[in-house]
Amino acid sequence: MNPISADGAGAVARLVQAAQAALARGVMIEAERAYAAVLDIEPAHAEALAFVAARALASGRAGDALSLYARLVAAQPGDVTALTGLGQAQLTSGQFAEASASLSAALALAPDAFVARFHLAQTLERSGDAHGALVHYFRAISEAQGSGRWLNDATTHPSLRAPLQRAMAYVDKGRLALYDQVLEPLRQRFGTSELARVEQCLRIYLHLQPPPYQDARQRPTFLYFPGLPTAPYLPKAAMRWLDRLEASTSVIREEMLRVLDEQRGFEPFLRFHKTEEARNYLTGKDGTGHWNAYFFYRHGERYADNSEQCPRTFAALEAAPLLRIREHAPEICFSLLTPGSHILPHRGVTNTRTVVHLPLLVPADCALNVGGELHAWREGEAVAFDDTYEHEAWNRSEHNRVIVLMDAWNPHLTDAERLAIGDLVIAIGEFGKAAGQELNLA
């Protein structure tokens, strides 16, 4: 392409200035004419191409938009907006394979480009990939709303309002069908009535019905299961296996003291990317506090070396009715809270699990607060609580506090409900992973 002359460059500059002035006055037709005149002189002018192509697409001239966006992408191959526009024009023209390629290229450059992802979802839906469309609609909407967009008409471009409402309905229907399908084999096995509470739990999770909270203090951050007895602490009579666990306290403590003395295998219970994140969760003498763990299971994965170092502890733990969900649970460790550390108030993810503490080393001035009800640990005496109540723990002494921390099923769930919740959580986790959202049940 030959370079334009000095006179041509001057004319382009004047036309661009005129177009921008027209835009400032809101006269779109005049701006489009000026930019079109720019393209007559300089066919690859990016600003003019972008505007005229967008106007062509908005006015339904898909063929013109396709040609203009193709020229823009050729001029600026790494431009996300250009690739998105090209993909949208290809979609409008029924070129689904080409649209998918253009929109995927835009997302490869900018994974958080939710408009491109939304149009990719439309492309997948129209080309027959219902699950792919569901995943990308869900992710696009989630990311947009996380950025303060698509929350209402005021935060949604007029051209997207109707398609967005339709997409939201598509997501609601699709996710319900996806998870309902997960439950079907268990319905066949146990009968529909045995899963009635699970189906209500699913509808609550999908925001299709409000949660019937029995206690205003209880607020799971992920999954609320209706119809379970509600209290910050669970009575030991409901969990008789705790007697066996308590009987193992001495051998568990002995193995804990050995690994603690060796200073091997402990790691931070939670990892933070920034210091200020830690301060929102932990405080202590050095400003952040220290909560360390010697894991036997983490996100459902067994720590083989640690388990082999503490064989009698591991055997005692394995005898308990642990909450087992592939890639998610259980979470079991020696939990060490250093002197002066305070785990700040927070809430757990679901009332389908019960958190159990078996205290091993408890100096003075250490306590657990669940739902505003204080509990002072006593060595060898297990305590079980519902961590979906706001809870906190502190060590105000000059010595380490160490407990066994473990996940168990809520004892008021039936066997069928436990199987169903496990299958649902796995399915929710897999869908979330596909949609770029990791499910963390820690």
C-alpha cells in the first residue's frame, strides 16, 4: 500500500477532527460520513475502520461490517476489540466456525473480555454446543457482574439487554438440568422422597428459591442444606464416634509432639497473595499472625509422607466418618496457632459438614467463638461445630496451641443425602473449573 501524500494526511487529520466533533455533539451520521471519507483516503485507518464497522454492525449491515472488521484485524491483528467485532459480524452472517475462531483469539489475548465471551457463547449455542454455551454464558455474566456491569439496564448496553435476559434464563435452566441429571441415578436407587431436601438445597444454591434459615446467625458462603437441626455447636450425643477419637488423644499427641519438635511438614494453613489479605483474616504480634498446619488431607488429597510419619494418628482419623468428596474434602491437619495469633471472624461454606477439633496442646487464654457462644478448648475433649456461623479463634498465650482439625459429615444427613451432596459438589466444581472459577471448600 502506497503512503498517502502530505495533502492526503492533512485531509485525514481534518476529517478525523470533524468526526470527533460530530461525536461530541452526538451526531452519529455526520461522524460516520467523516470517517468514511477518511477511509477513501487511508483505507487502513484504524480509528475510522473501528467506527464505521461498528455502525455497520449496529445497523444490520453484516456484510459491510464483516469486510470492515476484516480490514481492521489485518491492520491490527492483536486488537481484542477488532477481533470481537469481527467475530460478532461473522456470527451475524452465520459463519459460526469463523466466529468461534475470532472470538477465541480475542479471549486468548484477554481472558476477562466478557463481551467477547458472551458472543462466543451465542456462537456455540447456535452451532449446537449447548454445554459449551452454558459454560461461557455463565462465565461472561459472572465476570461482567463482578466488574459492576450487567447488573441492571443502567449498567448494560441497550443492544445487549434483551440477549442478556435470554442468556440468564438459559443459564438458570441449563444449570438446573445439568445438576438434576447428576441426581437422577440416586433417585432411581433411593426414591424421589429420599432426595427431597437435596433438591430443595439445589434450588437454593441456584437462587431459584430463598433459603429458609432457621437461625439468622447462620449464613453458609456456598451451600445451604435445609431441614437440619440448627445450633453453633453440635451435641456429642449426635456424634458418638467422637468417644473413639478422644480415646486416641495420647497417641495422637505423642506423634504430634515429635513432628512439632522436628519442625518438619508444617505449612501455612492459608496462603495469601498480599499482606493486606492476610490482615483481613489473621492478626498477631507481627501484624498478621501465624496459623500453620501439618496436613493429612488437603482438598481431599492425602499427604502420604505426613500420614506415614504419624501412622497411629492417621489410623484413628481414618476410622472417623470423614466427609469425602473427590478433589474437595476432607481437610484434616494438626492445626497450630502461634502465640498472640487471632483468626478473625469468618464463615464456612456449607452446613452439610461439621468441623471437629480435638485439642492436643491448649495453654491458657485460648478460645473458640462460634455464633457469639464462647468455647474454651480442653485437651482431649473434642468439640464439633457448624462453621457456617460466624466464628473466630485466638491464642493470647505465650505458647503454641495445637489441635486436630477435621471435616466430618453433618450427622443429621442420611446416607442418600451424603452421596447426593458429594456428587453435586463434584459436578459444581467441574462446571466452575470449566467456567474459570475454582471451588474452594477450605
